[in-house]
Amino acid sequence: MILKQNTSRTLFVLLVLLFLSVVAIVWFYAGGARSTYTVSPTEFKVEYIDDTPMGGDTQGSVTVDGDGYVVLNCNLGKAHRWPFCEVAISLSADAANGIDLTHYHSMVIEAAYDTPEPNQRLRVYLRNFNSAYSRIDDPVSLKFNGLEYNPSGSMSEYVLPLKAFQVISWWISDLDIPLEHAGPELSNVSLIEIATGSAPILGEHELVIRGIRFEGLMLSESQLFRGITFVWLATIMTLLTVKYTQSRRIYNLERSRADRLKVINLALKQKSETLSVLANTDALTGLRNRLGIYQELEKHITSMDDRSCTVLCLDIDHFKYVNDTYGHDMGDKLLVSTAKIMRESASTSDVIVRWGGEEFVIFCPKRNLAQASFLAERIRSAFESTAWSHGELLTCSIGVSSMREASIAAMIADADDALYRAKQLGRNRVEVFAETLMTV
């Protein structure tokens, strides 16, 4: 029964884990792990930059129209060797505290680019701040992660893979950047720049940007499956550990019970060999003693249709203290009084046996477990209300069990287990044996 319950619990845990794994996979492929970061011109500072500080004659401006679109207009002049104009979008008021884009895989730009001639390109820079090479007072020191693409004259979306961005070579050379910082870096981007291409046509250029966003995943496919695998392994290891611990505990309990049964059976054999020469009545209490009781009880139970029987194991609490304090004569008086209480509480069908010392056993062939438990509680209560000869309170502990293995010895062992539990839980109580106690 216990094994079946444990198997059911294990199966339930595995089914729940399987369900959660399927839900996680469906959630991932349905887009649940997607993450989007949108750059809005109404939230961030937008500036216009061109070649005039380098001696150029380009003229232009950047505005935000009524629809919230960023509009770059400029007339590229020929005064500078490399004429350009651009729109710069600050993602942070403090260049040192930008946005971490490492968890995104794409930059999506929705824009239209009108130029004097077709097929003109745009440059996109993601400027990263790193204290190892950047300074707040030097805008050029922010790393140029760049990409150049060919937009359309009509409003269209372009997906720029972030892994395609490369660091501009002149920036590495001019700032003498060491090798370990020469690669692309997007962990602290504070500025986005969108500029005319590296070889632009002179004349009027108009760039209208409807939106910029970054798309990515909160976790990758490999991270998802690694996580699911780890959870499965951890769960299986936990279940195996619990199973092993339970098996060892049950094995130890069963072995202990088997040893006790072996001792009881050996005692039964030894006592049966001397039954013919020993009396069946305890001289002190007048109760039956344990010799010969098994054969008589077995014969009585065999004659019954259902072979049902219950048993009480009673032990007087702290009896050694009474003997040590008041002497063995007083102890004998208390044992006689105990026998009287049990006779007055039991019925004629119950068999009362002095098992040895201060321990008594009552066999109840006609009582079920509930009725036997009621008898035990009545005896325990009688102990508390009795005026004992030594003038002090005297209590008892009682274990109750029923026949579950068609064995009288096993039934007594069960009641002895329950009695031991009553002692462990503080004495002066009744405990009923149940199979569930084996897992405690």
C-alpha cells in the first residue's frame, strides 16, 4: 500500500514536470520569450550634426513632425572632403549610463530616404561607452559600432542584424585602442547616429524615420532546453534520493520487526517445551501467565469464521521508581491492584495475561480495533482515578493492534510497537498500531 502511494506521487510529479516542460516549449515558440525595446523621439533627445565644424558647408536640420516622425533635411555641400549630415538620438542624459543591447539580435528601422540619385546608402552607428576607452568630455571616444545599408525612397522596414555591426577602423587607429577592446560592444549604448553614406551625392537629402526598435529574446533556444534538462535531472535525482531514503528506512524497520518476531517465536518455542511442567496462572495476580496461552488462543481464533482478534499491551509507567522508592512489597500490591482494574474493565470473553514484570497483555477475540481502543482508554482512565496504596498517582501506557498477518506473534509485535510509541510520546496514553507508522 505504501509502495503504491509513493509510486502514485512519483508519477504525479513527473506528469506535472512534463506538462510544464511542454508549456515552456510552446510558450517559447509562440513568441513568449520575445523582447522589444522601442526608441521614441518624444522620449529621447534628437540632434542634428553635419560637417560644418570640419570646414564643410552642408546645411540642414532635424525636426519631429506632428506624427512623431523624425525628419532629417540637409543640402550636402562640397567644401568638405567627406560631406555628411546625420541625426543623433541620445538614449541617456548621461553618456556613461546607456542601454544594454546584448540581449537583442536585431535593430529594426522604419524609414524613407529621398536622395538626388537612387541607391544612396545610410550609415548607422551604435555608440558604446566603456570607461576603459571612453571619456564623458570626448564624444568621439564612444565606440563606433557601425553598419551601412541601402534604404528605399518609400517608407519601409529594414532589419539590421546586430551581429553584423563592426567597429570603424579609423576610430581604432586614431584612439590607439588595444586589441581586447577592438571588437564590437553593445553593453552600454547611449547614442544612435544615422548619417548619410560614406560616398554620398551632393544635393538635397531627406530622411524620414517613423520608428526604431530593437528585437531580441529573453532567453535563447539553447538556454531554454538547457534549463529544462537541468530541471529534469534535478527532479529525477531528488526522486531517486527520496526513494532510496524511504527504502532504507522501511528495510531497517522491517528487519527490526523481523528480529523481534524471531525473538518472540523463539520464546514461544522455549515456553511451549516447558508448558507441561509450569503452571498457567500467575501466583501474584491470579491472572493467566503467558505459558500455553498461544495454543489456547490459536485454537479459539481458528474456530471463528474471520479469525479476527485484537490485543492490548499495557505497561505501568515508571514502575521501577516505585520499587526503588517503596520496595518490592509495595510494588507487588500495585500489581495486584492493576490486575483488579483490568478484571473490572474487561469482559468475560477477554483473556488477561500477566506478560512479565509490570507488563500485561489482554487478548480480545470478540472486539474490533475501535472497541479494543475504547477498552484501553477505559483502563488508562481507571489508573488515573484509582487511589493507589503508595499514595501517589500511577499511570500506564497501552499499545493496541489487530491481527493483520494471521499471526498472533505478529499481532503482539504490532501492539508492542504501539506501546513503545506511547512511551516515546510521553507515557500515560493509548496508541493504536497502523501500517502508516512504519514510514514515520
